[in-house]
Amino acid sequence: MKYLILLFTCFTIQYGVAQDASTYESTTKTFLENFNAQDVNAIFEMYTLEMQESMTKEGVSNFINGCYGQFGNMKNITFVETAEGVYSYKVTFDKATLGMDLQLNADGKISTIQFQEL
């Protein structure tokens, strides 16, 4: 009986991790597409309510337009690692490569996004 419970727990955890990974993969793909299209409204809608309130649509617009002007199109987003619920990626743009930390809430909305030099 102990082994059955342990086996069930392992499968449940593995399914949850796989589900998280697919949610993050989908979100990064959508973010890349919206970034390259300069669709500020779509990116703003990807954020949690707390992020929307703290950044405002104007702030998101300035962030996206500034990054696009400085770095160009996003070419790809490559997963690096997960640490304490934050997924780290390497993002290749036309003019630079940056690190990106991303965290989603339970609804798959962006609760944290941060770019930094590698």
C-alpha cells in the first residue's frame, strides 16, 4: 500500500511539472510573437492584474517599444533552468542576447518578467 501511494504521488508530481513546462512553453511562444508584432495590448493582457496595476499599459508600451528599438526582433527563447518557481531563459534578439526570468501564476498569467545581461 505504501508503494502504491508513493507511485501515485510520483505520477501526480511529474504530471504537474510537465503541465507547468507546457504552460511556460506556450506563454514564451506567445510572448515572442506578440513582442515581434509590437502588440502591446496582447502583452498587457498576458500579465496578472497586480502586474497590470503596477506597470500600467503605458509602462508596458514604453518597455516593449524601448526593448524593440534597442534589441530588435526576438529570434528565439531557450529554456535554461528552473529555480524556486522562476523559469530562466536565454533570449536571442537581432542585436543582443539577454537572460529572462519568468514566473506565472496558477492561471498562466505573467506575475514576474525580468530581462538582464548575460
